Amino acid sequence: MAAQIPEQVSNVGLQDWYASLSEMDRIKINKYIDKADPSSGFSLIVTLIRAAIADENYRFGLSLCVSTSQMPFDAYQRFLINEEFIDVLIGREMYEDAKNVCNINLQLFDRVKDRILADNGGKYPSRLAFRNRYLDIIVGVEAQYDEGYRMLDKYHEMGLLDDEDLEYRRNSLKVHRLQRTFDGVYTYRPKGEN
């Protein structure tokens, strides 16, 4: 087995993790390993997950995310892996699980917000999966518009949305709700009509 372990995996001490993966996942790692950042175990894994997502290989991405569950990552690293995990779960149409991971990151947010700001020039990035994808699910999949408005207000109170972004997103929800209503009206077929 040792001869088959990619050098990048060995260099960051992830031999046991690699050995715990299925044979198919080890084959996939060899496919993506050149796209990964080998500077640390965390960097290697998170960039492998991102490469799988970019390739829309959500099954492999899911396997990688699950394989990290017992790894001793700090809160910020766990937050970053969860951000990718959310996209993987949505790619697999596992919406309830994705919402659960969004809620985990919402809980972690207070502990990691200073690191997020430090890593992004003092501003929150526009891509925050736990915020954006949660809204995508509750509005786009579940049509829970009132919950969408409530979460927008919560994100605004947390400092994740400024006044302008809050207003823009509230208006987008109104338009989406109206569009869905109109779509329902124009696709209605009375009984007996083909």
C-alpha cells in the first residue's frame, strides 16, 4: 500500500486517512491530486473537495467531506470544509442534510468571523454557502418565503448583509414569489382539460 500512496498525501502525514478511503476514492484522488494544494493536510483535502465540485463529481466530494468528520481540524478549518460540504450536498440534492450543515456553520460563525474578515481584507466574502445556499433551499426548493425574509433579517443583524444588499435580496424574494405565483396561475389546468 505504501508505494501506492501519492507523495503529496505522504508529505502531509495523511497516510492513515488515505488508507481509510475506498479503492474508488483512492483512484479519484490520483485523478485530482495535481490540482490540490499540498502545503498542509487541511489544504490538500479542501482543495481536493473543491476540484471534485468543479468537476461536478459530488459523490466523490461527499465521500471526502464525510472522511474528515473525525479529523482534528480547528473551528475555522471545519467551517471552511462545511462550506464545501454544503455545495456537495446540494449537488447531490440532499437538501435536508445541506440545511443541517448550514446550521452548523451558523453556530460556528461567531467563533470564526474574525478569521473570515482577516482572510478577506476586512469584509465578508460574497460567497458564504451557509448563508446563500440556505436561502436557495428554503426559497427555491421549499418556497418558504416568510422564513427567507426572517433569515435575511437575521443575516443583516449579524453583519453578513449591509442595508443595500438586504434591500436587494428582499426585492429578489418578492419577485421570485410573484413569479412562482404567476407560473402557478398560467400552468393551472381545470379538471377534464388536456
